[in-house]
Amino acid sequence: MKKKLVSLLTVSAMTMAMLAGCGSSSAPAAETAAPAETADTATQTAEAVADTAAETAEAVAETAGNADLADKKVGVCIYQFADNFMTLFRTELENYLVSQGFSKDNITIVDGANDQATQTGQIDNFITQGVDVLIINPVNSSSAASITDKVVGADIPLVYINREPDADEEARWSENGWNVTYVGCDARQSGTMQGEILVDLGQEKVDLNGDGKIQYIMIEGDPENVDAQYRTEFSVKALVDAGWEVDELDDQVGNWDQATAQQLVANSLSAHPETEVVFCNNDAMALGALQSIDAAGRKVNEDIYLVGVDALTEALEDVLAGTMTGTVFNDHIAQSHGAADAAINFVTGAGNDYYIGCDYVKVTADNAQSVLDSLK
């Protein structure tokens, strides 16, 4: 059942390439467009995305044929409703499913409350209810194997989103011919882009104290989550690969939470006033970090640098205002539509590839307005 899914690969690949000139998930492009070129391509992006979205809807409709989706039941498990990015994702996912013909009454989205036991119980309930397809954003990626066994055993197609299971787990799907797929981006690329935002500024500018090293603090998401692991590793690796020396002053777990990150960064800045860079695994934590940076009397892009991931609206506004150095666009629209299209392919018998990928976009002051406009 490995047929090509047109929507996410088409929409995301076109959007990402046009907007920021980035490369594949495994090897982000080293070159970036000049500001004028970025603005030009971003202006063209809205039209291109609109056209492609229309083509995508037609393609999915053709795949579905005359099948009636209104009576199909969709179960959606989100790891935590309090997560800013997943709030955008689940809202867009539900709206798109309805636009494609599902009844809103037959779409059930539940909050895992960041507890795997809670989510496992929710999956059991969906299986008992006999849903036609499950879309799961796992609390713990390490639980994917047991989740897969449970859902496949119930003969229900499964779409993983946002938090990618490991390579061994994904290999099982192909080896057994299961109706399971993952829709999302490679977090290694997002981490690499965080580092590249700083590398693009130049070492002389980022090395504020001129000691030949970059002193940084890292605020991680959930250490169980592969996205957090990759962003933590590859953001720093990008600096090292550029020939920069680095000095880790602190590494704390903020669990994707703004208030937690605010307190952690306040403590870190107090203990390490020599901090030159604050890396945050997502924008929510970066916004918390910014509050503590302001409270410490520091100014982003003057005496400290701050980068996040997700391109939340508030973060984009901060990038434009110069109060955040940069972020990385995690396209919730393309990803949620891709997840919905994969669900449609499963319930209509078309099938999917086992991995449906997309690209992140590096965001700085040069293209933040274009990204912000694309989200309106």
C-alpha cells in the first residue's frame, strides 16, 4: 500500500523552497536568499500555495472517488493541548478534515495531558469505539512500538504526527506492510537552522566577549522527545561544523513550557552573566527566555542572542522587532493537511508511503514578515 501522497510533499516542498531556499530534511541548504530575493519569492509564495492547495484538494477528492467521508470516525490524540504549536496544528487539522467531507461530530480530539498512561487509555477507548483511522501525536516517542502493535492489532490505520518514532519502528511498518505512516519534518534540520542563523551573523558578532568561544545555555523540550534531542544536538553542531568553539554554560529541561523556561533562563543568566546565546527547542520557551533576558537588563541582538523553533506569531513579531534573533518555521498548515490527506488515503484504500516529510524554513528579520503574512 505504498502510493504517493500528493499534498504535503507538494505543498510543503514548494512552499519551503520558494520561501527560504532550504534543502532536504536530512541536508538543509547552506545558501540563503538575499533579502530582496527573499521578499520577492515570499510575495510569490502566497499565490503558489493557494494554487497548490486547490490542486491538492482536487487530487485528494480524486483519490477518495465517490466515497462518503461524513460517516467515517477519526480519533486524534494530541500529547498536550497546552502546547502552542499543537494548538495551531489541531485546530487546522480539524478544520481541514471538515472541509474534506468529514462530519465534525465524527472527529474526536483528545488531550493526553503530557501523560503517556492517559494517552494509552484514550487510544484504547478509540479502539473500543471502532474509529476508522487514528492520528496520534505521542506523548513519548519511545512508546510508538506498543502503540503501533495495539492499533494495528485492531486493524485501524494509523497516522503519526509531529513526534517521529525511531528508525527501527518505522522499518517495522514497511517490513510488515502495515497501514501506518509518519507525517512531519526532520527535527535535525530545525536544529541545524537554529545554528545557521547565528553562523550567518558571523563569529565576530556573536562572540561578544571576544574570547574565541561562544558561551551558550540550552533550554530543551522533553528529553524523551526526538525533536528535543535533535534540536539540542544539531543547533550546537552547526556552530562546531562552521569551525566555531563552543562553551556550554547550562542545559536545562523546560518541557516546551514558557513559564518554566522563564524561570530556568532567569537562573542561568544570574549564574552565568557571560552568556552570549540562548538556544530554545521551541518558541514558547524562547518567549519565556525573552522575559528573563529583559528582566536581566539585557538586549537581544546587542548583548545576547536568542533563537527558537516554530515561528509562532508572537515570535515572528519579536524577530521583526529585533527582540528575537531568529526562529525556524514549523509549518503546521502543510503538516496538518498532510496528516488529514494521509487519513483520507487510508480510509479510502489508497494507502500511503511510510514516511511523508517536509522542510523547515529558517526565519530571520529578512523574511519574518513574509512568513507572518502567509499565516494570516
